[in-house]
Amino acid sequence: MNDDIVLLVDDERNILNSIERLFSEDDLSILKAGNAEEALELVRNRNIAVLVSDNHMPGMKGIDLLSTVRTVSPDVVRILMTAYADLPTAIEAINRGEVFRFIVKPWDDDDFIRTVKEGIDRFRIVRALKRADEATLLSLARTIELKDKYTKGHCDRVASYAVAIAGALNLPGETVRDIRYGGWLHDCGKIGIPGSILNKPGALDDDEFDLIKKHPAWGADVARQAQLSQVIVNIILHHHERFDGKGYPSGIGGTDIPVEARIVAVADVFDALTSDRSYRKAYSMKKGMEIIRSMRGSSFDPEIADLLPLLIREYGEESR
Ligand SMILES: [Fe+2]
Ligand SMILES: [Fe+2]
């Protein structure tokens, strides 16, 4: 796809030109605007994927431009360029959901390019999710999987295990369908995590782990923006909560965790245990089930953990 448009907004011509040069090798259309008014005109008339705006400009400031764009055209992914001194403003804007990322001036070229490309990924994901047909959802889940070489087929298997558990719990058909979609998409927030961290062979340091821990909230944001159902959003947001309340991101426990997320949590870990990882070979189905059972009541809802023997019967040791 080479029709994605990036709009750059800065009152300094030479800055616009040097940013444009960063993307001369890429399949992107670049538009430039010298102020907020010009930018808004373009947002109204063109299908902009990513907007990168300087904050300090005569007239309307970048941050106000971005929050206006959020109302006028909410799918545009908004990136703020800011001086180091303005960092608190930028972080606040991120927390309010007004800005996707910020870039600190003077920027590092590779960082700049990566941030914009992640913005384009995000734009494409929301657009695809809005169509929300099965084929699109599944192919999207597989694209995300490709980023992490150890999780090939993971989303698909998590979805099947989760659907089997949901069936055993007699959940309504519509919920079961959304659990399948949620299973496919549970890790979609990983799109925001650099591949170098996802595929790091050794142990992660604290900062890297903190970043990994953001994937549920990032993914849920994307799902909400695409107006997916609450069941799907719950799965994406809460699949790393623990039954004893020691999980993330909310730290809720017991039945405060929506049942769909408790189901996918078991399915997710069970598949991780029974797949090869960078640091160990796959456990057998039987061993995987024992490990899950040993975590009933701590990590997992005991009732759901106890349904796993059903899965073993259904999928069998051979089918792997
Ligand atoms: Fe996850
Ligand atoms: Fe997962």
C-alpha cells in the first residue's frame, strides 16, 4: 500500500524539508503545512494517516491543532514534536489520548522514522478493524504475530482453546464469537513494541519489561477506537490479570476480571507452555495442563483451569 499520507506541520520551511528527506526512500506521500490553519484544511480534504506537528508555531499551537484534529477526523494518528522543556505537556497529552506519540527536538533520524511508521501501522490496524470481517481480523492477528518469531500460530491456537472453554461454560453464541476474535487479537498492542525487545534472546531489563506491559492498554485503545465489542476490548485489556490480583494492567482479581479475559488468560499461558520458546522446548500437553493446574487460584480462575482436561481430549497430544 503506498497511498498513506503523512502530513508534516511546522512554521520553519527548512525543518519540513529535512523531515521530508528522511522519508524519500519510502512509499509514502508527504504533505507539508506551515501553520495549523493550513493543516486543518488538508485534514478536511485529504485522507491523512499520520499528522506530525511542531508545538511552537505562531497562531494555533501544535497541541491545540492535534486536539482539534481528534474531533474533526479521529482516525488520523497524531504525533507531537516538542522541545525537551515541553515534555510534561506532551506526556499529559498522551495520557489524555490526544497524542499517539511525541518526538523530542532535536530528533534522532531513526527514532523519527520508526515513530511515524508505527503511526502508519496503527492507522492501518484501526482501518482494518473497522471493517471487522473475519478474514481481516485473522490476517491482522497473523501480521502482529510475524513481529514475534516465537509466536507463530499462537493467536489462532489461543482462540481455539478459548472457544473450547467458553463452549464448556455454555456462554452465549455471540460471546463465544467475540471470544474467538479477542483470542486472535489479544496481543495486538504488541504492534507498538519494538521488534528488538520482543525478540530479545536474553532476559529483559526493567524498562523493557515496563514497555511490554503496556501492550494490553495500547491494544485496548486500538480496539475501542475501532468500536469493537466490549468483550473483545476486555480480553485485550485484561488477559494478563491474575486471579489473585497480582497481574497487570489493572491488578483486579477474582470475578472482577471479566470471564472472557479469565478464559483467554488460561488459553494464552497454556499455548505458551506447549510451544517452543527461545529459552526452552515445548512442554507436552499433559505437562502443560499440570502446570496450569498448579496455578489454579493464583494465576487462574480454578473453575476455568479445571476445564483444561476437556481441551486435552479435544486436541490430543498428536494434533500438535
Ligand atoms: Fe499478551
Ligand atoms: Fe499471548
